[in-house]
Amino acid sequence: MRRFNLAVLAALTLSAGLTAVPAQAHPGEAHPGEAHPAQAHPAHAHSAQAHPAHAHSAQAHPGRALGIDNCAGNACHFDVPPGTYDVKVLLGGDAESSTSVSGETRRSLLPETAVAAGERTARSFTVNVRTPEGEPTGPDGTPGLDLTLGGTAPALADIRVTPALHARQIFLVGDSTVCDQPGDPYSGWGQQLPQYLRKGVSVANYADSGESTVTYLAEPRLWATVQPLIRRGDLVLIQLAHNDKTTDGTTYRANLETLVAGVREKGGNPVLVTPVVRRWFNSDGTLNNGTALLVNGLGVDHPAVIRSVAAAEGVPLIDLTARTKTLVESLGVEGSKAIYLYNEKRDNTHTSVHGATVYAGLVRDELLAQGLVPEGAVRVG
């Protein structure tokens, strides 16, 4: 990117950043690809280890500034260990600009921000750095923190990265409709959620393609890895249903209860999320059918079971099934195609970047409306 007269901007830059010592690591292992649409994963040589999402245990010491000297073109790379980091950017340049920031495996971290010519605007966010950097059973990705500038006219005047010592984490437990999808045109709503959160709240997306409640609990790199990372006060959003096609009702309910109890055991706050609908219309323009509303072949109504468990266990509920059903029906057969990947893949289950962004906005609205995150921690509009 252009450096925009750094000598003039020196007075505006933040104090020198910190470097961090790696947090405690958890062992992991290699894993074959998941059963979901074929996508290209980046291949990087990096030891296979699962690292914690939290930076609470990371120790910081004075060191060289983690700043704009780590950027070239529209990309920035910071050689930091796994953990949670605060990022402060100073946007703007000599001309009008409009800049967004994404990072790691295609995560949207900062929405596009317009700045007038000659002006500067500061924005901050908190980002989770982990290995693997995307899906928990996917490739490791690139070590450190990678950020990419986007937008119609990106302009970065300065950037500082420091360890986030007191960030609150939002863990995501889910499937391919939630996860950090590795390649276009796919995107999960969890991949788009970070752009709606301000500094101090980070998303640790441990959703994984192809997972059901059964497989998520059984796979060592999923629940057995996530649960030890949960700290008191963290939110854990759980959306698993799409792949529970052969799970009976008793088992499905018990699995949800196990996840809820496991979150509470660590002092976290579980939040149950009903699944996003499939775009499967009836002739009358509604989604009132089992395919759209996630009723499996055994007759298990997944959203109904989730609602029942939430009520019985006193767990907050984000009824994303109801919210997405209302939205998709309002858009109609044609208008809803852009939410999903119908035009690109004839896919009525997985969302486009646009659709995932819209659905992440619905989750953001519920987090705010239910008081699950403070108003000041959420970006609105």
C-alpha cells in the first residue's frame, strides 16, 4: 500500500507495540478433507498443532513496533504467535479513500470505511490468531497474522498490532454454514461476524464443514480442543443440525445438552442457535417444508429440539431458523438466490459472501438485543 508521507504522520502514530511469547499450545494431528463442496485449501508447511484462541495467558514484553513496516502493497504480515491481538488502523490518504480489512482465512474484520481526501480515521478491532487458522480440521495456514486491505480505494496510513490481554471471546461451534470457508464463492456467517464487533471482543470460529453433533463431540480437534480454551464469561454459540441427517431425536437432544453442560463447566455462557434455512420453496412461495426447515429423515425437527433444550436449560436462544425463514420468504424465489450460491453452484444450503454477511448481521442483532454483548462492542449500520 502507499505509505502517505510517513514523516508527516509520525506524530499521529501510536506508541511502540509489543511482541508476545507464545501461549500454551495443545497438540493436534493431521486430518483428511471434510465432506463438503470441493474447495482449494492453501498448502503451507507448518507443524500441525492446535493452539488456544485466548491471549489471556500470552506474556508480552517490550520489543520492536508491530506496525506499517510489516506491510507491502495491500497486505500486512505480522510474525506473532497464536493468541488474540488488538489491531488499530489509521485509514485515509491524500485522495478520497474507502478501505475494508480482512484477515487470515478470508475473515471480514473491518467493514468498508470511507475517508475524505486529506483526512484520517482510526478504527480498532480484535482478531484471533490460531493454528489451523481456518477450519479446525483443515490445513494449518500461514504462521502469524495476515491482514489484507480491500474496498474500492484502500488507503492505510498506519497500523499497530498489540496483544489483547483482556479480550472477551465468542467461540463458534458449527458446520459449513458457520465456518471460515477457505475459498470463493463460499462463506460461513461466522466468517463475516467479526466485522460487526469492535475492539475487546474476538471471534474464535471453530465451526467445521461436514460436522454433526455426533462428529463434533467425537473428533479430538473439535470439542475436545475447544472446551479447554473457554474462560469465564466467554460466549459459545452452538449451531449444529445440517449434518445430523441420521441422528435420532434422543441422541440429538443429549448431544446438545452435553455441549451446554461442557460450556458451563468452564464458566462460559452457552448460546444455542437454530440452523439457517435451506432455500427450498413450496409452490406457494413459503419454506414450510422439512427440507427447508431442517427436519431430518427420521422426523427429527432440529430447530424445535434446539428451542426445547434452550428453554429447559435456561440457555439464550438465537432463532436463526425463524429469522432466515422470514428474510428468504420476503426476498422470494428470485431475490433469495443471491443469499445462497444458487447462481454459482445451484447450492441452496451454503451462503455467498453477501448472504453470510447478511446472516451475520442477524446474529449481531440478536447478540445486541439479548444483551449478550455490550452495545459499545458492536458495530451497527
